[in-house]
Amino acid sequence: MGHAGMAAAAVRYLRPVDAPPVGPVDPLPRPELRCVREDERAPVEPGEFRRVLGSFATGVTVITAPAQDGEAGPAGFACQSFASLSLDPPLIVFMVGRTSTTWPSIARAGVFCVNVLGAGQGELCRAFAVSGADKFAGMTYDEAPVSGSPRLAGAVAWIDCTVHAVHTGGDHLIVVGRVDALGAAEEADPLLFHRGRFARPRED
């Protein structure tokens, strides 16, 4: 099974129950999925969970993928749940909600580019955080060298990837990407997100 086939199969097996069908895909062996039972839920209030975890400052990325046949344009969404995973082989990981309307397009592509946003790109991030709009309207970008995914102008780094694996993680999917190419700007400050708002790095 190719990377795009594996990713498409992941959409079929992991998509929300009421989502529209993705189309014929190759079978993907995996354990039977089930809902989390009430007796398995931790006694943590969601608002408090968000408040406490918001104390952990993160960078901000936009995950993009090239347009597929039948789609109006490329796909992309703002993502702060991103991390490096492995050096050998070179792997990265990002998390996306299982109800995301953008993820199926990325999965069908089987490839994506991680755009690490710069300190002055807060508005760009907000544009990619909305649903149902033309997120690329007015955006300047070129194509990542291997996948052809949009590489956003002004990003402090870019990581061109192939979908390597997809796993479940509660109400999110854990997407592992194998790095095919990457690059970074010299001495550029990243955009940070902390306690529900954007922040800039502070010098000591």
C-alpha cells in the first residue's frame, strides 16, 4: 500500500461515524476502535484541563498539503500540537482533531509541509484557524521541493513530509510524518502561544 493509500485508509477507519464516505481504499490492519467508556474517563474538567495545559508555551505551525483532484485548492490548518519524534529515521508528529474538515484532504494527499510561523505571523495563523473559508486567499507561498505542499512566505522553518503512520489518541489523531526535506531562516524569532494568546520570545 502506498503512503496516500495508507493515509486514505486511516481516514476511513478513524473518521467520525457521521462523516461522508471517503471512497474505496486499501484495507488497513489495525485493532478494533471503540469509544472511551464513562468509567475510563479521568475526573478532569475540560476547562481546567485547557487552563493548566495552557501554561506550557508552544510554537505555532500551519500544516499544508497540495490540492487533490476535485478539490478547489490546497489544504491547510493552524496547529500548535507539533513536535520532533525521531532522528533516525527522521520523523515528526502533529495532532489533529478527529472532526477536522481539513485532515481528510491532507490524508488523501499522503504528504504535507509543516510551516513554523514567525513572530509577526499571528494574523496568518488566525486565517488558518477558521473553518470553511479560503485560507490561502491573499497568501504568498511556493511549493515545497518534494511534496509540492504550500510553503508559506515568512515562515521561520519548513519541513516537507510524507505521511508515515496515523494513530488514535482520544478525540485526536496522532499523525507521524517522515521528513523528506527541510530548511530554516537565519536568526528568525518564532511565534509562540501561551495561556490562550500569542507571545514573543523574551531576551534575558
